[in-house]
Amino acid sequence: MPRPAPAPERLSPSHRAGARVSIDSVQVENLSKRYGAHRALASVSTELRAGSLCALLGPNGAGKSTLLGILSTLVRPSGGSVRYTRTDGGEVAVRDLRRHIGVLAHSSLVYGELTGVENLLFYGRLYQVTDVEARAQALLDEVGLDRKARVRPARTYSRGMTQRLSLARALLHDPDILLLDEPFTGLDRTGAQALAQALVQAKQRGRILLVITHDLESIGGVTDHVVVLRRGKVVFEDRRGDEPGADPSPAPEDAEDEPGRARGADGFSYDQLKSIYHQYTE
């Protein structure tokens, strides 16, 4: 049985749904992490912004999952800082952070003996989601888990079905920050398209998205911020919109008719992401 995601503290009446102040940026400064003699991260700095999707790229062992773990508050850094800034200019208290964060990691955090619906009801009550049953059914529709499957024990699910349920769990409490580690793994084409559309919608609603993936085609067009890690260090970073009309230096010249372009007006295309990945990871 999986270890459940850490539950948020009980909400006081003044902090229930509708009264919450949203997070509009995550500022990472000189972040480092060591596991004994192994250095997983070294002086990593970046900023994640509301309404933006950051693709965190790099080879295996580059420190991507470690960085995601720190941002989710599940891993403690060895040095540096992470600041979660609210729309009113203040910082979010550490005890309040987890209700603002949705995580999809390598571990599904799904209970095999519970049905798909029961899993979402369990997590929804932890997070005090209002009208949780309707919310759960709507999300299972959105991620494409059919009605017969959602009333079966999750232990009977395929890898792709478990991934869809895990995504619904991450979205359930409408978090300001979505941290997704290889979310397209196990999904068929229909599932991958549904996930890509969910990312577009979350971005349009002003959420902060960080996605680790090797499926660059699925995030082409919607990604507007790219960070590449190698051996725990940032070796490349670029963001669309910082300089009007500017293109990233490694972008290919033939940027017309790019895969994924229709999903995001000014995002990095698949070809641009592929070029960046190969230039800075090989």
C-alpha cells in the first residue's frame, strides 16, 4: 500500500475555499542537495511564474526529481532557499504550503484496495474539497477514466489507468502549483492528448506548472520556460516573453508548422525543445 501524500493541516474557517490567497511565483535561490558524498543539486536558481509551464529537462541522474521533491516540500534541501510568494506580495507560511501544491511523481500515491472514486474521495476529504463527489466525477471524466473502471479497485488498473487516476488526484484540490514527473508515462495517444489539454487549461487559469518529461512532442507549443539540468547544475535556461520578439538561441530557423504550436501561441515548439535537449544533454 502506498504512503499517502502528506495531508494539509486543518483549515481554519477564514482559509476555506474561496478565501485562499493564491501563489503567483516560486523563487529558487542557490538550491543544493547532497546525499552523503553525492551531490544531487548545486547552486540551482530559477523562478516559476503563474500562468507558465516550465519544462525541466536533463539526462537521467541530473537532479530533476530531486528538485521537484524539494519544491513539493517532501525533500529538504541541504542549502539555499525556496520562496513561495502570494498575489498580495507576502510569502506563504510553510504549514500552509501543501494545500497549494499538486504532485504527480513516480509513486502513484493510489490505494490499490480502493476504487478510483474512493481514492479521490479520501484525498478530497483530507484537503476539505467542497462538493468532493461531483469534483471527483468531473475530474475522472476529464482525465478519461471510464465509468466502469472508476468503480473497480485501483489494483486492477493498467499503468495508464493508474496514471490517469494519479493526475486526477493531483488536480483534485485545484492547487496553485502543479509538479509533474513524467506524467505521460503509460498513457496512450488519447490519454496523452487529454493530459496536454489539461496542462493548457491549468496554464490559462494562472497555475504554476513544472513538468519533467522526455515526451517533448506532448509539451510542444505549451511550454514557455525551459530549464536544463546536468549533473545537478543549471546548464541552460530560457523563457518566452522576457524580451518581446526574442527567440531562444538554439531554436531552429524553420519554426513553421511545428508540432504542438496550436496549443500555445508563444511556446517552444517540439523541434525547439528537441534541439535544446540534445545540445545541452549530450
